[in-house]
Amino acid sequence: MNYKENPSSAAVNDELFAMPKTRNAPIKSSFRKVIGLPDKLKIFRIAGSRYWQVRIYNYGKYTIQSLKTTDLEKAESLAKVFFEGLQFAGGYQEKNKKQEPIPEMLNQKLLHDLIVEIIESELAKVSRDEITYGSFLMTKSRLESHIFDFFKNRALNQVTIETLEDFVNY
């Protein structure tokens, strides 16, 4: 019987309406939480693959990976390994976790390391003849004197537009 002929005969939750529209869309009935992991991490199946997938919502986006297994228990253990790797790489941050202020010496070390990286990249440009040696020396002087002196007592994770305006005035 056609749905258009008799609308009351077709249920809204009919399996036809539950099918994913694309191959990579998650099958909603397959979502599972993994015990001991955040609620935002789920394992699930997609229509286009026989393998379990894992995804976590963090930093405003989903990180998704195939677990390359069809066994549910193995998929749960691989999801734990995936999460531990994400934590180790710094790809996961708890939402309620407060950032501790950076001590002044650590801030200076971070700033110094950043300046050293910039100087090394500028020196590489000199060796490729992209800039002159004089430009390199001028950049190095500005980084080591003006920029370092201004930002050494400010936490880098709290630099705002106002801080940059103060720097321009400095």
C-alpha cells in the first residue's frame, strides 16, 4: 500500500524512516557509551562499514576514528586506547577543568622558546635567499629586546586585544 494513498497505515517510526541517508551517517540504534570514559565519547556503527567507529565531541568538533573490529568488547577496549592516546596528545580537555595560572618563570621559558623558533625559521629564510641578512638581524633585535621585554611578565594564555594595543603603544 502506498503511503500517499493511506497516510494512517504507515507509522512514523517505520524502519524506512530510521535508515541513514548516507553511507557514513551513524546508525542511531547502534550508539553505545563506554564505561569509565566521558559521556561525550561513543562507539557506533555506520551503514557503509562493518566496523565499529569511535567519536568524541571536544573543542567544538567531533574526532572520529574507525576501530577496525566487528567485536563489541574489543571495540570498547580499543575506544579506551583511543581516548588515552587523545589525552596523551593533548587532544582532549575536560570542560570543567580550570586552567591554572602559568608561573612567571615558565611563561618566560615559553616566550623564549617561541622566539628561538621564530629566529631559526628566519635564519632558514636567509639561507634560502628569501630575506636579507640585515632583515634577519632587525627581526632578531626586535624579538629579543622589544617583544620579549614587553611580554615577559604577561601570561601568554591571557593575551587580549587590549594587551596588543598596549604593545603597539609601547
